[in-house]
Amino acid sequence: MRSSHPREATVGMEYYVSDADGVGGRLRADDADFRVRELERFDTEPVDAPTDAYPHLVFRATLRGWDTNDFAARLSDALEISRERVNWAGTKDKYAVTTQLFSVYEADPDELPEIDGVEIEVLGRAGRNLEFGDLAGNAFELRVTDPDRPDNAGAITDELRAFGGLADSHRSGGSADGSSGDATSIGVPNFFGQQRFGSRRPVTHEVGLAIARDDWEGAVMAYLGNPTDAEPEGTQEARAFVEETRDWQEALERVPHRLRYERSMIHALAECDGEPGPDQYREALERVPSNLQRLFVHAAQSYAFNLMLSERLERGLPFDRPVEGDVVCFSDTDAPDGLALPDTDRLQRVDERRVDSVTRHCERGRAFVTAPLVGTETELADGEQGEIERAVLDDLGLEPADFDLPGEFGSTGTRRAILLRTDLGLETDPLTLEFALPKGSYATVVSREFLKVDPIDLG
């Protein structure tokens, strides 16, 4: 185990679990170097099914150079409909080639626009819109550009196999990502990746923490201000101006139009009579799309989760098996073949009598140790893991009741597996990693162990 890159430590990822030097290099030198395809489980009816019973048009889109939110906004503008009528199962990055499902309420196939960098395949109709739970996972193909030490990939793989409790595991044949050939099972901590918080400007968790503390002004300023050296100079200057002056009218002249969410907030504040108060700052936050409102609080939960995993690593507690006091979840029996998908609706506390039996379930991939994404209904673990969870929340000044928030900001919480296992296909020329992950897990938490570089170079 070794300390992580300082930028990763700011979002709670404090360690790598592999000691070998990274291969170096970078991802996403070209969009085609980072390919993602959703592993779906969503049934559709034929496209000519009656629209009164099946009002949602479902299509698969392959996007090159499009963030999911940006594509949804472009699509809704072209269709002249509310963006809330466009839904998807998982959010994808801009700098990649991504294939994912979308549903549009009350749309016809011949209305779908032609958009540069987008290929659309209409699949049919559905009686409801797509939701996050409809995504089983994602398959990845990542190509590393200009690696310094490509031969180190093998040693890193061996260490990750051991960390996942898989030292004797090697598999041949097909996998959930559709690839064939040899694959090696590995394990990594199931951190939330840097992009959860903003790869170049990691502030979404700061916004969420302020919301949970009932500090609406602090939440808005965390989003509007906080200039970082990874942004263009003009953007840094505009954010600094907002922080220093709170001159909302002038800020509209200075903040670039491409920062449309920031501008939406500033417009709301500029419309106030006099100085804005907590209600006005909250209303400004509510100007952004509902999924982004939820993301703020989710990022705060994710930050606390990452800190809990880092502390568990520091204490030397296992990730592949439980200790007394842990809470485990069981596997989803409806997951696609070859994909280990935790079902966090099926939880069990591990007391002294159950440690051995639950360990066997974990060894077979039927159970997973968890940590909380804290919300109003969260019940913390017992034993040493419970100590970790309470200590992190105390340090952040949070408790489960703080997530009893208005509108889209509220969260009941859940739990999440702390170990991410996958079957890795490794090619050396060019250096390429292929694997599939369950929904909500990040390819960068696998690739970071191999590259060990500034997370900006992970995309």
C-alpha cells in the first residue's frame, strides 16, 4: 500500500493498494482510447406499440465527445421539449466513446435529430422511463498512451489479485464485457472516482456538504467560486470576481456562457431585490437540473464513503471478507453472467457467530462487505467498522438526520460494497485494459492502480 496522488487525497482516496510503480502514461489521448458500453437490463416493446400504453421512445446512442447531460440538453432543444422528458440509466463522460440507452417521453422516431458525433439506434417503446436501476453495469476498453513502464502491469495485476482475495484465481473464456480469451480476476477498493467530484475542479462534494449543513449560501459559493489552476485563466478570474464582489449583474458579463449552470444560479441571484438570503440561495441551486441537485448531496455521501475506505485500509482491515460488526449485502441473482452485482437491499449484520459462514459467501462472490452512503435511514455498522463510520461523520460534522433535506436534495441513504472485483483482460501492445464493472463503480479506480498518475491524466 502506498500514498495516492495529492489530488486524489482531496476527495478521500488516500492510498493505492498496489506497491509496484505505475506504468505511467495517460488515458483519453483520443476519445476512442476510452470506450464504454452499458450492460443493460431494460425490456422494450416494438416501436409501433400503442403510445398510450408505451409513451416512452427508447434508443441506444453511441456518443463521441458528448457528456450525457450535454447530449440530453441538445436533444431536448432539438425536439423543443423539456429536458426532464429525457432520461437515461447512467451518466457518461465527454472524452470517450460511449454507448448507452435513453428514453424520451412522447417522442416519435422520425423526430430524432441528426447530431454530430452521435449515432442513434431506435430500440422500441416502454411503459416507463429509464432509471438508474435499469443499468446493470458497464464494459470498458481503455488504451494507455505513452506508458513509461508497461512491463509493470503484470506485477500490479498480481498485487490486485491478492488484495481481492483472489491469489489463486485465473479464468479463461468469455466475460460480461463480451470479450474472449484469458482474463485474471482482480480486486480494488470500490472508491468513488475523481470524476464523481469533478476531475479538474473537485467541488461537488463541498457543495453537498454545505447543503447537508443547511448552509445554502456556502453551497452556492462553493460551486460559483473555488477557481482552480486546471481551468482557463478567464474562468479563474470570473470565479474570483464572484467570490470577492457578489456583484451578480457584473458576474453575468464575466462568467463564460459555456458555464451554463453557474450562469443559471447567477441569474437567479441577480433577480433578487436586495441581498439574497438563505431562501434565495436555495432557489438559485434549484435552477440547475434535478439530477445535478441530487449529485451534490450524493458527492458529499461519496466523499464520506471514500474516507471510510481509506481509514479501513490504514487500519489493515480486510476488504474481501468481513470482521465482526460489518454489514454485508448479497449478490443480485438477476445480474448478467460474469458480472458480480451487489444487491444493497439485502443486508445482514455480521456478528461473531456469522463471521465464518459469511466469509465463505464472500469468497464465492455471493456476499460483499459494505460501508454507508449516509442518509436519514442509515444504520451504522458495529465493531471496528462502526468506529470508522462514526469517526468520519464526526470529523465532517454530519449525522444521518442532516440528510432530511427539501426536494431533490434529500436522501435516505444506502450501503455500498467496499471491494470491486472484476475479470481483467490485459493486452501489452498497445497497453490496453478490458473489464466490466457493476453500475455505480468507476473505471478510473481500476486504471489508477495501473497508471499511478495525476487523476487529470486519467480523464
